[in-house]
Amino acid sequence: MSNPIARKVRDTLTGILPPLAMPFDEKGNLVKGALKPQVDLMIASGVRGLVVGGSTGEGHTLSTDEFVSAMTEAYDVTAGRVPFVAGLIVQSTREAINRVNMLKGMEIAALQVTPVHYLFKPDLEATVEHFRAIWEETQTPILIYNVIPWNYLSVDAMLTIMDRVPGVVGMKQSSGDLKSVSDLMLAAKPDNLVLSGIDALLYPAFSLGAHGAISALTCAVPGVTVKLFDAVQRGDHATAKDIHFRLNALWNSMRHDNLPACVKYVHSRQGLPFFHPRAPMERVTDAQKAKMDAALGPVLELVDIRANAA
């Protein structure tokens, strides 16, 4: 049976959906009014939607007030130009629902929700009920953000959640295991949305039929990842492979344990202000900058878009 909720989200959120990086100053304060240039660059690059509050956006560090402030600012400057996805990285069902309720009045295309992520984890039945409660209380479609290492959901678990909760319409697979993406494409219902968060494997994921991506690279170099997705969609695999290997080299140059800082540096090389990660995460070193610069040149030569042209 077709799921009209899932079908609408799949049709709306197919393509590149970058997670915005949060603009923190040297003291770790959220810089108000600083999101618009980034949002404008993303939209000028041809992205299909924006995600706020994800891992690249250091959503796990945002207080409740900061969460509302960042969501409100991002939503206002997006101004309906592309769909808006709200990210929830929280520890309880109650907190997830409370945060969504603070966003009343916003037209949210979907929620990106992690499983709970502290030392303890619920069993599958409790996990199903976690997602069911968020859906029933908010009536906002949900994407499972499958990224938490010690509560990583199996393919079967995600399929079960999507089957039993009609408002859970898809998922973002963030493991480096490409077979799980293949298994999801094989077994998911036709209406479900399967997104990749595996930066080093965007090209093969798209080739397998993944409907798009939410990942650090989609934020760092949105225009290039749009070109990659579009090349696969039109069957131009020679172009797609060329872009893939350029992105692969950039990915290898980035320190993965400190991705938000690396993404913000890459943004600065495209005309955006240079912001910092929130402590205790470190700022990028000169050696790291040099390594990224060497890989960034061949990537950015593929696009003409810069922040000051957005």
C-alpha cells in the first residue's frame, strides 16, 4: 500500500540536502545574523533542501535557546526557497517532542532524528515507540538519522520502524558499509526515502539508487556534490567518477574527528566568513589548512559559485 506522507517527502527531498554549519565565534558563542551568506551559497549551488541542527552543525552542542534561535534564523533567511529539515540530536522522547513544539509556525518538511545516544540504549520495541511518539505528537514526517555508533540500527530495525510508524518516511545511512545502502534500496518500500551520509561513497550510493545525501561534503562544497548527483541521474558516469575522485581526495584531507572545523575552513575558501568549532573541538591548524587547500583546488575548479555571488 502506498504511503502518501512518505511519497510527498520523497518527492520533495530528493537530491543534495546540506546540513548547515553553525557560526560560532572564538569564544563559542553563536553569531546571530551570520547564517544568511551560507544559506544563500547553498541555494545558489542548486541544493534541494537545507538541514539545520545536524552533526556538521554541531547540533549536539546547542542549548534549547540556541536551538530555537538557530532554527528560527535559518528558517527566516531560507524564506521558503527550498524545503527545511530540522535536526534533533537529543537524549529522550520528551526532549525531542519539546524541541519540535518550540518551532510552531514553521513549515518543516521533515525531522532528522537520531536514536538516543548515551551509554544505554532501548530495545527495538522501545525504539519503535520513541519514533511513534514523536510522530504522533508533532505530525511532522521523520527521517531516521542512523549515525550513533553504540546505538546503530540494523537495516531490519530501520525497515521495521518505517513499516510500523507511517510518519517515519525514510532514513539517512551514515555507516561506511555500502552494502547496507544496497540492502535498504532492495528492501525499502517504494515510497521510502533513502539518503546517504557516507561522504567517501556518495557516487556509488547514488548509482545504487539512493535518493540524495545529507553529509559534511554536501555542506562543504554544495555545488560540486549537486554536480555529482545530477551526473549520476543523467547517466554520465565518466563525469560522476571524475567528481567522485576529486571529492575523495578532499575527504581524505579532512580530519574526520573534527569535521565541523574542517567544513568551516572550506567555506572560508569560498568567500564565507571563517567561523570556529565549539570547544573542546580544536581549530584547524596551518598544516591541516595546507593539506585541505591542496585537495580543494581541483574540486572548486568544477564550480563558479562563490558566496559573494549568491
